[in-house]
Amino acid sequence: MITEPTTTLLIERWEQCQRVLEAMPEHERRHHFDMANFGMETACGTVACAAGHCALDPWFQSRGFAMTRCQGSECSDRNCKIYILSLSIDRFFGLKGSQSIFMNMEPRSVETVIEEVKAHIASLKARVQS
């Protein structure tokens, strides 16, 4: 049985997600952010969703949440430019937030996703206080 991380740990992870998104330069926000794509290499660089951008960050990588290029048995195309995550998003970030924010592939701006992350953090903090 898979156990969800503690609420305190989830808060820390979501706050780090907020940090990553807020630190994105304008070019990345416009050209490298796509909630329908976990990670893909393009001529301009890596395009990824919010979880994918977290997986590119050293804080997340040091905790085992990283993204690597598809290769070997995972992919039959030697020129594949798609990335895979090292850990399940819902196992790392919790099922509820993952489903409502990361698995929602509707096109949204970085700013909108940051607001969703902030609201989720507030709900997690309220859970701790009750």
C-alpha cells in the first residue's frame, strides 16, 4: 500500500513548487511552459508543465524527483525527445493537489498555476491547524 507523505512534507514540497514557478524568467513562462506536457526537448530548450519544471530544479532532484530523457526499454525511438519523471507525481506531491493542479492539462498561464498552488498550500495549512 502506498502511503501519502505527511501534510508538513507536502506543504514544503508545494512551497518549493511555488518558488520554482515564481522564479521562471519571462522567456520560459512564454515559451517553455505547457501544462499538457511533462517534459519535451525542443529546438528552443525544454518545454514542461509545472511538475516538469520542478523536476529540473536541484532542490527536487536532491529529493529524488527528477526528469530524465526517455531511452532504452522505455522508448523505441532513438531520437525521442520526451522526458520521463523519476517518481510518480501523486506519490511525491499527494494525490489531491496532483490531480487538481498537475493532472489538469487545460492550458493555463504560470501565474494561474501559481495561484492554484498557493490555494492548495493554504488548504494544507488549514488541515494542519484543525
